[in-house]
Amino acid sequence: MNQNTCVIAGGGPAGVMLALLLARAGVQVTLLEKHADFLRDFRGDTIHPSTLQILDELGLAEEFHRLPHRKVDSLRMQTDDASLLIADLSKLKSKYPYIAFVPQWEFLDLLISAAKRYPNFRLIMEAEVHGVIREGDAVRGIRYRDASGEHELPATLTVAADGRHSDVRRAAGLVPVEHAAPMDVLWFRLPHEATDPDRTFLRVSTGKLMVAINRETHWQLAYVIPKGGFDALRARGVDALREPVAGLLPFLKDRVELITDFDDVSMLSVALNRLRRWHRPGLLIIGDAAHAMSPIFGVGINLAVQDAVAAANLLAGPLADGAAVPESLLAGVQRRRTLPTMITQFAQRVVQNQLIRPVLSKGSKPARMPPNIARIPVIGSLACRFIGFGVLPEHVRSPVKSHQA
């Protein structure tokens, strides 16, 4: 069998989950990650019931729940006048009726540790992918560089899971279709105190929005700004950030001085896009490389994991048998995951256009909504299921080879 039956570029949720599933099935798989570790702050870390169910199917749920985490079973929006219940996940018919907030590096380390139990899994850190090996129209592996120099890694199948700025996607000549996003997000943190609110919530006021995530020891905060507005905000000085934060969340008024300058802030340039074609002969693109998601609903990790499970379900068997992977099979992965991606992005665009854009661009007050959307028949249950499981949730059906290291 080819020593590199499959090579995966990108050690995010999609790449790591796919590597684990393929290794578990007996496929010789190499995963490349360009950083020295997974410790990047403010990466998405909302693990939804759909992903918790997959971890359960892999026998990893107990290990996962031993990680430091916080469970959230309701999503709320706080306006100037009321607290609105958007989704009540506790009503889900699931073993895991909640979202678990876990630092993404902890989640990835868990999956990597599980993959390392298989002798056919190989991880190369600090490997910067910069091109692909071509054979006519087909991709036959990747080119990367590390501290020792330039390398080629031939493979039967190459998978690009290297994020929204994918180098593999660019090398393959694939360009996503962009859907305009009206906002960017400034991430930062402030200490949590015992007298603070206990919940995680969206705070909306006239002309302003932010998300407050209770991490018990601190608040992880996301202040939403108009698209491309960071330079103008920074030019006004750090008080231009402190003042609206204190206004939206008065309980933090005595702590906003801890934002000393904009070096304490991480800016996420929000993108919403999707490839028309996720494959070439010998190449499959999944996760953010195939479809960058807005942070709305916090579903990015979970969509990426779903892509990986769908890909493994279709590809692990043929790859483990040493069979060639026809492009029609790669197209099957795209067909399986296109509808969930399109519906999720459509829902994100509705929220962007109906809530976020008017508030940010026109300084509007948020439209009045029922105080308990989650209790409205049909609508409430659909919203809950959409946030918890998404559209067409995947289940692990890829084969498993019993031999481990």
C-alpha cells in the first residue's frame, strides 16, 4: 500500500477528525499542521450536541467530559428591555442536550491523542503547505516546508482542511463564491466575578451588539463592529471600545480599564463563502476551506466535524482496501454536505441581514420579538434542533480496524 494513502493539510477540527477516522479504519494517513501547537486564542470552541454524539460513537465522550468545560443548555438575547429565550436545548431528545464550551486546543489534543493510538497515523507539526504535486489535472500529494527544508509528500488522496485561507485550495485553482458579511468581531477577555450574571448571552442595543460567554474564571467577549471598521475604531483610541462595552454590560464597568490597548484584542474578519466544487481528481476540500461560516450560531466547528465524518463514511473503506478513489466518490462527499452547508449559511445570512446589518449600519433598535421564542410551537423546536444538530447530522459509519499501537 502507498505509504501516504491519504495526506491531510490542516490540523483544525475537520482535518484532525478525518485523520482519526481514517487511521481508525486502517488507512495510512499523514496530517500536517503549520503551527508548533494548537494554542491559538479565540478559536471557536462551541461543541454542539451533534459533535458530542459523534464523540460518543467513537467512545471518546467520557474522555471529552473530563476536560475543563462549561455546559450551556439555553441561548438568550438580552435587549435594553428584556431577556429573550432563543433556544432551549434542554428539550432536545439527546444524551447531550447542551453546548459544551471547551478550548479548541483541548478538543484537538483529545482527537490527536486518540489518533496516535493507531500505528498508521502520522502527525507532522510546523509543516507549512505551499503547493500540490500535479499529474495532469490530478493532485497526487502536497509540497511543504519545515525547519529542515522543502519536501514532497505523494499520496493517493490529498485533503485540504487548512481553513478559510487554504493554501491547498489556492494551489488547486479553486476560488469560493463570497457572500457579503456586514460585520467583523473583536475578541477579548475580562475577569469574571462571583456577583456577575451566570449565563452566556447575546447583548443587543441601539447600534451595538456583543456576545458574552461565561468561562467561569473570565468572560470571553465578542464586540461586533461594522465590516472593515477596525482601523477607524483603533484610530479613536481604546476608550472607543471600553465605553460601549461598559454601556452594554454595566457589571463590567469597573474592569474595562483592563483593556489597556488594542494589543489586548483579537480581530476576526468575518467571511461567509462556499466553493462551487469541493474536489479535483485526487483532491477533496472540506471544512472552512470549502465553506467559511459566519460565527452566528457558533456552528463552525460542528459543520467541519460533520464534513469529516461524511468523508470518512464514504472514503475510508476504499482507501483502507488500497483502491483508487474515483472523483465521483469525492463528488459524493460534496453532494452529502452541500445542502446542510447551504441551509446553514442561508440562516446566517438572514440573521445578518435582519438583525446585525440594521443595528450596525443604521443604528437601529433590534426589532421586537416574543420573549420566549423557544416556547413557540414548531418554531421553537426547529430552532433548537437546528442549533443542536444542524441539517442532516452525520453518524460514524466508517469501518474500524481493531489493531492499535
